[in-house]
Amino acid sequence: MHMTARAVTAISAAALLLTATASPALAAPPSIEKIPIEDTFADDFLTAECGVDVTTTLSGFRIERGWLDGGGNVLSLATISVTGVASSEFGSFRFKDVGADQLKVAPDGTVTLSIIGQVPFGFTGILVLDADTGEVIKEPHFTGERQLARACEVLTGA
């Protein structure tokens, strides 16, 4: 299984938290950042999958929070709410990327990533990974093939 963009973003956030955090005794209030997401791009993924030129527009936000808990664990929680509209000359397909990405870095260095929600063309539910090894600890419901088939029907006018 390949890692989603959300997983890569969450792991990158953990690396920043690890370098920016001193010790539990010096723990500060959580850092909170709201990141707007507005983008339109030639969608290479859907173009390749559906066989027609597809342009996708994304609109929404991601809120990232990071802190140290009382046990010295680095924690990161990102919530995302993004609406996408993929368009071709034959039609448009609307989809949502919603949920939360929770990253925990234990004092022993173990990194666990939980991706919760709905990931477009991927899954619905909870994906838990050992971020160091990539080992899947808990699998979600993979719904991407069904959603992709429906998107291609709309985008090709079939």
C-alpha cells in the first residue's frame, strides 16, 4: 500500500515537532495553525485512470495542532476539510477529504500515525501505521476503487 499525501504531511509535521520540542518539563501550550487550501491543477492521477484530461479544484482548510503530553510524548493532530471538484469536458465529479490525522511520538521514539475519516480514492475509517517501519497496525475500509470507477463514469460521460 502506498502512503497518502495526508500520511506524508503528518509524518513531516512530526519531524518538525521533534526538532522544535525541548522536554516535558518545558512543555508549552499547543501550537495551532489553520492552513487554507485553494488549488486548481491538471490532475495527472485522474487523467491517467480515466483516460480523459481532468482538472481538479480543491477548496478548504487544514488545522494543525502540536504539543507534548504529560508523559513526554510528542502529539500532533491535524483536522482537514477539503472539497474537490474534478472536471473534464464530459462532466464534473465532487469529492470530500475530511477527517483527522493523529501522530504520536512516544519517548522511546515509536511513531504511530492514525488517519481517520474519508480519504478520496483511498479509504473510509481508520488507518494506523507504524511510521518508522510503514507497518499497517489497523486497516480501514478501502473504498477507493468504487469511488474511482464512479468518478471515471462521470468524467468520461459513460
